[in-house]
Amino acid sequence: MTKNTALFENKIVADRDSGFANMSRRKFLNYAGASTGLVLLAACSKNDNNGVDLGSGDTGILNYAYALEQLEAAFYIQVAKTFYTGITEDEKALLTDIRDHEVAHREFFKAALGGSAIQALEVDFSSINFADRTSVLGTAKAFEDLGVSAYNGAGPLFQSAAFLTLAGKIVSVEARHAALIRDRISNGSFVAADVVDMTTGLEKSRTPAQVLSIAGTYIKTQINASNLPS
Amino acid sequence: MNLQNIIKEIETVDPEFHERVSPRREAIKSLTGFGKKIALGALPLAMGSLFTKAYGQTQPTAINDILNFALTLEYLEAEFYTRGVTAHGTLLAGTPAIGALTTIRNDETNHVTFLKSVLGAAAVAKPNFDFTAKGTFPDPFLPTNYAVFLALAQAFEDTGVRAYKGQAPFLMSNKTVLGAALNIHSVEARHASHIRQMRKANGDTTLKPWITGNSRGSIPAAAQAVYNGEELETQANVKISGMVVDGITISTAAATEAFDEPLSYTDALNIAKLFLA
């Protein structure tokens, strides 16, 4: 635990010095206190009878994001290995781009979490027909929309402004993916009533419990989110 | 609408309002004097200038100030799409394009209504906009300039995404407001993705739904500020470009596309200011 925490702290300290070069030092220090306090909450993940423990505090939320990115990356890696029948060069390029983005997200969380990262999750894609465009794009849509709603719901749970910003950097890319995939299924459906409240124009976010209940169909490994902040 | 009453209302919400206008007495006096000499119809313009002056200098910390900043960006987008749907409606009649632009217009208008409802009496007035940025861009509402309209739409959406992202850390004291801002942020990103697809279909064949490096693509150089800083290859000290995993090498392009970067308050406001009349 001590070693993991120290590793985690090193990441944050390093981040303060280099990762936010476009932010003035004074501005950063205004909320650096929150980051520092957060380090103490870093928890070791473990796999017990209740499944893989995401952990608590900001570490727990980062592991939650890491779990979802693992799912997305595994999906698109398979998509790009066995592209669906009749795929165009255009869609090959787009889906390969998305695969690389999701792998980058996954590897980022793994590296940033260091010793606090949860294990590699086992996925279950038996319900997906990777040879069929409708099945692949339908699943992609479900995963992307789920990811956006998950990040939006988790954002306010962060204690650290730096982590909130990092999640923000990723969620808008997931939203770009979601809009593209939806448009490829039905042009013009990039925002629709199932994902956006048509009165306020706000996206509909989901709590971790709601997200994991949906994601559970595709993840074999049991996940314990009971220590996440709410 | 009485200008003095509006200023009084703002003071009750934001006691530091006067202090933000520098120097305090001169600004209020000159604004009041100015108001006497000009036609009443020109007042919204004066108000716009006042608010730019009041809120345009440094990152605000008060929640309402940040929401008013967001409202200003939403006013800009809502008016842009409202005028665009009217201006290009005939040309685009019966196409998916006009359907999409109408959808986005509705979202932006809803964002304005939502933010105004949250702010109540503290909401800033809508400034007057000049979407040519004082002649920098061709008039996006001329039927022959549909491509210009789409280019500006992309710039506004990408700016919106970056601006909301940049403000999120300053909204952490109010989780409800932060949650709402995040839920607008992702909708702007969905818009950005769709507008980029529209531009691709309209002839910009290499354009992607995401931002590669700090490339503005075929948008005029005056919009480069929208993309500066998007080229980061390292996140929180983790080098993303060059990663090799599962037989996949993350290219520099993919590394920059995978993360959208925030825009500071000042940088976002400076972009918006270009379009204030």
C-alpha cells in the first residue's frame, strides 16, 4: 500500500510540473490542495469474494474509468481484427482511429494508476456478431453512449481538479465517437432523445451503479463498486 | 429595461461587480453618460461592452460569473444557428443537413434557456454579434457562403467543447452546476463531431470527427487559436504517442486525437470576442 501510494503521488507531483504546462502555476496551486489530499485516499485494489474492488475516492473513479476503457479497447481491437463483411475503406479508417483512441485511454489509466490499477478484466462478447455491421455498430453505439454518460455522472465525484480535467479530455472524444457511430447507423441521430434531454439540451448522465449494470453483460469479471464515492 | 436596475440586480448577486469594472466610478459614470447620448436601441451593444470589460480579464471564481461566460458562448451559438437555418434553409430544403442544423439550433437555444433559468436575474444580456468578425470572414449567411458557415460552426463547437472543459475545475464547489456543465460539454462534442462529418461530406474529404494535432484544416488562419494547444502527446506525465501494446502503435495523430484539451477562460473569451459587434 505504501509503495503504491508513493507511486501514485509521484504521478501527481510530476503532473503538476509538466502535464499542465498551459496552466499558470498559481492557478494550479489554487486547487492543487485537493489533489494532495486525494493521494491519501489511494487504495490498493484486490480481488476477493465480492469481485475486483475498484477502490475508493478518486482512485476508485479512475479504476471505474479504466474498467470501461478496457471494455471499449477490447471491443474495437476485435472489430479491427475481423472487420465486418462489406466494410468500406472509410469505415475501416474511422474504426481503426477509434480503436487507437480507446487503447490510448486504457493504457493511460493503467500507467497513471500504477500499482493501484485493477487487473485486466475478462470480457464476454458472445452476444456480438463481429461479421455483421449492424451488430458491431449497434454495440459501438451502446458502448460510446454508455461511456459518455458514465464520465458525465462520475465527474462531480472527483476530489481532484486535475483528474476531473483528465476525465473531461477523454469524455468529449467519446462523445465525438458516439455521434459518428450514431450517424453511421442513422444519419442525424448524433443527439437524440435517448441520450439528450430535449427540453434542456443536457446529456443524460448515469451513476456508476447504472453503468456497471449495463456493462455487466459484456464483462465476465465481477466488479465491486461499493467503495466508490457517491 | 432600465440599465441602472440591471446593474443593481447584478450587484446583489455579485457584490464585486463594480470592482471588476475598472476604474469603478468612471466606468459606471461613462456608461450612464454614454447611454444618454445614444439611441435606446444601441444599449445592448453598450451592455455587451460592459460585460466584456467586467468579466473578460481573468478567470472568475464565482459560479455565476462562469455560468454567464457559458451563457455568452451559448448566445453566440444559438444566434449563429438560428440565422444559419434561416439563411441556408432554401438551399438545403429537404436535405439531412438542414435537419441537423435545426437540431443543433434547438440544443443551443435550449442551453441558453437552461442557463438563463439557472442564473435568473443574474443572467447577462445577449450581446450583438458580428459573424464576419469585422470582415475577417466572408458573411456566413450569404447563400453562396454555406461552406464558410460550416467552417465557423466547427470552430464554434470545438471552442465550446474546450471552453466548458476549461471551466469544469472551477465549478467543483457546486456539484449540481458541475454536472449540468459536463452534460452540456458532451453535447457540444456531439455537435462538433457531426459538423465535421457534414464538412467532410461537403468536400473536405480528409476531415475527421475528432481534432488531429492542432490542425484547423481548411478553416482560415484567423481561427487557429481554436486549435492551439490541442497537440499534446503526453497526459499527466504519461507519454501517449509511441506506445506499443497488443501489436498496436499509438501514432502521434492518434495520441492527440484521443484527448481534447481545455481552453482557458481568457483564451476562449478572446475567441468569442472576435465575434462581438
